[in-house]
Amino acid sequence: MSKPVTPAEEHFAGVDVYDGSGQLVGTVRDINLENKWVDQVKMLPIKRPVEIRPGRKFTAENLESIYEPSDAKGAKWLSCYIQATGEVQGQPCHTCTKNVGVFNCCVLLANDDFRRCGNCEWNRQGCNGASLLPKSRQSMGEESPSRPKTKPPPLSTGGFTPVNNSASGQKARSPTEDEKPRKAPKGTPSQAKSGRNPAPESGHGAEDLEEINKSVIEFEDDGKVFTKPDFMAGVPLEKISPEHPYWDKDWPPLAPLTTATLRKWEGKLEYHKQAESAAASKFLANRQVNRGNAILEFLRDGELHPYQLVGKKYMTKGLGSYDTVFRLVQVLGELRKFQIDITPTQWLRHRLYEVWKEKGDSFSLSKTVHNLYHDPKVSAVRAKSGFGNIGRPSGYRMEKDEQPRRASRGAKRKEPHSTPNKSTSQQQRRKSASEPKAGESTETPATEEPTQEPAEEPEQVHVAIAAPTTPKNTSTAKVAHGSPRQAKKQRVRSDPDPEDLVQEDEGYTSSDSFSGDHVMQVDWRVHQVKHAKISTNTCVTQYWHFVDPDDGGDDGYLFEHQVLKDVLPTRVAWGVYKEPYDFHLRLAEITEATFARGSLHVIIGTKDIPNVVFRGDLMVAFKRDRTKRRFLTFLRSKGIKLVRTSEEYIEKAWKDMNPEVLPYYDSDS
């Protein structure tokens, strides 16, 4: 018996999608999803086709991805129909005014169930600041533009497997190309002022969740212990330890237990390294080692002990398990970055109190803590603060990137780690205007020996590292804190070139020591990259990979910052951070590189260039001295001025730059 046709399905009409150049990309078809948002929007009349923002690459593969929503709402499919059925806003919202959304116009529906414009729904972030056009202009804006009536191209089903789906049993697709939400810059209206509360991205009715803030906190204390509510009564305000009178004799000390488990995983990791086990085995063991170190750091330096998270009678022994304590540490670390007006501990305790009131006798502290990352209110405040919710922290969501000012991805480079060798005459003919001229360098020509220390420069007087300033005509939101923007890509495994094997004994290794993935001379293993605003995390395996525009790149000569996303038995997956986090290095922005013998740190002086947010000087720490020398030699071969200074100067500059460090998240969060 066939399924009855619903009124929404009966009234459904497809809508055409045109790219920024006016070419038909395809038609949005019905989605196999039922919820109040999808059902309502299907009943609305189509007012206009969907127009992609000029300069934004959008293909049939991108269009196909909207049918596999990463949440129960179907945000990207909905965003297309909001654009086609809503009202064009005369004053765009704050996101649309930055021209970073996927769609050309800011369009809203006059419906309380739809609090976001199409661009903000696509990005799953708060929307505020928009107002309607005058009616006369509105009617003009609704006229369908003249478009060529061409047949939509076939909808592709190829591409990468999204990271929030299992590797097996899922239809492969191209990941989405949306910019992730970001924190609003200082001075912009808050969500509270606009009356539009951002929604978490899973579940029905999530947009109606009450925020946790000072006004709802019910905790009371007498200066020493909590007195109300009963859920917290008797818990000391000061941090407890096994020697504290509050400590229950039945509680096993967590530090020794964690240390024992950590040593076990360290032993397994060392065994896998020595036995040359599969890369996946090393990856999993290393992840557990990182967890243990994070737990011990929290037990040592955190503001509370896990056993005083809630009242003693609600404490369970399962809270002390290795993985559960790690989840607690992870979420408290996240909350420090979020837009909340109370401490992370206060916020978390109140949320646990709410869950306890909802579940009553079925409440399990250990289970609730273990599942905290996916808690609806944690997801809501994460989204409000500009961080994505797609099954794992957005800093490690690998998505295919097709944004301006990005390097080409693995799909464009048949050998992602290689730059084709070209003759000198070819390089001269193809040299981009963005590449510094070799004549500007005071260095002698580079030698062919990759491990040779670059020629020394005279000692120079240095000034403090330049802090980034906002360039002209550049929105300050580009440097505001937000979710990392990543592009999903995969490093293709390939047989080492014979020439590369020869070079292995000349100062560079042809495979990554952790993942086992193949690397070449245009890859440099870095330990950390930082500028005045933000720094990468040293727990992440990361590289600078040189992209040649003649090899498929569209951003000129670029050192693309790539991070290890996952190690699987059949492949190794890499990606880059999502905007506004930018650790790439464009050759055109480099003014000089300052180094010192005995130091693994290098200072990269930069200048303001078009279409790139100026970050000030970058600093990079290398894992090995020979990698640093290879990098400097390569810079010199590209005409970059090298400046030698003292080790003391370099180390002081490194210590003096203390930006926020991106968090490290494991792969299954």
C-alpha cells in the first residue's frame, strides 16, 4: 500500500537555483524529511528562484548535499526555500552585510517558526539586524529574473563521506560549503537585544530552550558550602582532595587511576610505533594518551574536583571512568569560550540540575556527563557562540572548501603533496604577479641541499612583533572569534617517486611519522603556528603544504596549513580550519623570515595584501631543525629575505606572543 500524499507534498513545487553568473545549477526537489519547518515551507508559494552570491562557487554537487541534512531540521534544504518564498530585507542582517553567505540576498519568512534568513539558516547561526524593504521595492525584488531555460545538470552523488556519518552504509556525497557561524565582533548588537535566539541544531523545538544565565541560577551558599537546592546542598565551595573532610572514603582517587590508565595507553602507543602497526592503531592509542594528559591537567589545575560537581548523594562511581571524566573536562573547556555570563562550572551545574529535575529517579550523573557534548542546551549555547554542532566539534569538521582566498583542494590536485617540477624558463613565464621578485632578496641563490642552513644575515636591530590591525574595507568580523572553517580533503596515497626516495637521506622524510601518509619536499611538518589573535594546538598533527597556482591552486603561491583529521585502515584524511581561523601563509604577504641557530622558531614578517585579513607577524615552531632549514632554504629560493638574529631574541618573541590556543578535540566527539 502506497504512502498517503500529505497536503504539503501535494502543494510542493520545485525551485530553480542559479549561480552567481546566472547559470542554472539545478532544481531543488522534495526532501524525505517531515517536521514542522519542512511541512510549513512546502505550503508556501514560490516567489523567486534561488540566487547564489556572485563569486561563490556552487555546483550540482553542492546542491545535492542539501538532501542529507546533518540535523533533524534539514537546515540547508530549508534555507533554499526560505530564499525562494520569503521577503527580501531592505536592511540585511549582520551576517548578510558581510557578504559571506551562500545566497545573494537576505530573505526572511514572516513566521515565528522561522527566525533566520536563508544565509543564517544555512550556517545555522543567530540572525539579527534585518528589516524589510519598502513595499514598492519588495515587489520589484520578487520578479523572477530572466534566466536561460536550460536543463538542470545531473545531480552528482560522488564526493567525500561526511565525517558525521559512518564510513560504511552511507551514500557518498560532497560536503557542504557553508561558512560556519562566528562570534559577533565587539560593538555589534547581541542576540538578546534582537530578540532572535539562535537555535541548537538537533531535535524539534530546540529553538524554544531557555538560556542558562545569571537570572535563572538557583544556587545559594553560606560562604563555605552550598545550601540550596538539595541537588547541591553540602558541596564545599573550595576545591576538594582525598584529604578534605568532605571526601567520601568510598570514592577512588582519580589521579592514580587516570595515571595507571594513561601509562597503559602510553605503552600501547610505544608498542604500535615499535611494531610498525597499522596507522589506525597508533592514532587511537595516541588519542587516549591525549585524553589522559588532559584529565591529569584538569585534576591538578581545575577549579573543582569531579566528585564535587553535584551533591554527594547524587554522585556515582561511574563518573570517575577515564572517558567520562574526559567528557567533563572537554565540555568545561568549551564553555570557557562560549558567550555566557556565568562561570563554566555554574553553567554546567545548573544544566545538570535541570536534567535531574526532568528525569527524577532515572537521573544518572555518569551517563549525563558522558553525553554532555550532545546535550541540547550545550548545543544551543555552542551555536549561539559561533561554533558548529554536527556530531563533533567544528574545528575538526572536514568539509570540501570552495571559498574565495582558499587553496585548491585534494580533488583538484592529482598528487596533493607534490608540485610538478618545472624548468627555470617555465617558472619565469608562469610566475604570478603575487609572487615576490627574486631580485628583492639580499640572499645568495639557494643550494640544492635541503638541510643546508641558509646563508647568514648580519645581526639586525629588531622591534616588537607587529600586532594585527584591521585593514581598510575589511570587516572586523573576519578576525573575531568563531568556529574554525575547514575544508574536507583527502591526501591521496601514492607510491613514492624515485627522486623522493633519494632525498630521504638528505634531510627529509618521505612519510609522516604518525599517520604513515606519504609526504614530499613541498610539505613541512610544523609543531605550532600562531599570530597575535590565535594559535594552533600542538596536539594536532599539522603541515604547511606549498600550493603552486600552476598546479591547480587559485590563491597564488601559498603555504596551505593542513591538519590530520583521521587515520583509517584504507586512507588518511586531512583538512584545513574553517574561517576565520587562518594559518595559511601567502608568499605575496611575506616580507622577511627571521631565524636563529639553535632555535626551532621562525618569525614570519607579513604585510597587508588585498582580500586577506592582515594578522601581523606569524610565528612557527618546527618539530625538527632540518625541517626548519628546509623551509628557510625554500623561502630563499622564492626570493624571500632571510634575517638571522640571536636565539635569545627569537625565544623571547615566542614567549611574549600568547594568543588563545585552539582546543584539541578527539575524533569521535
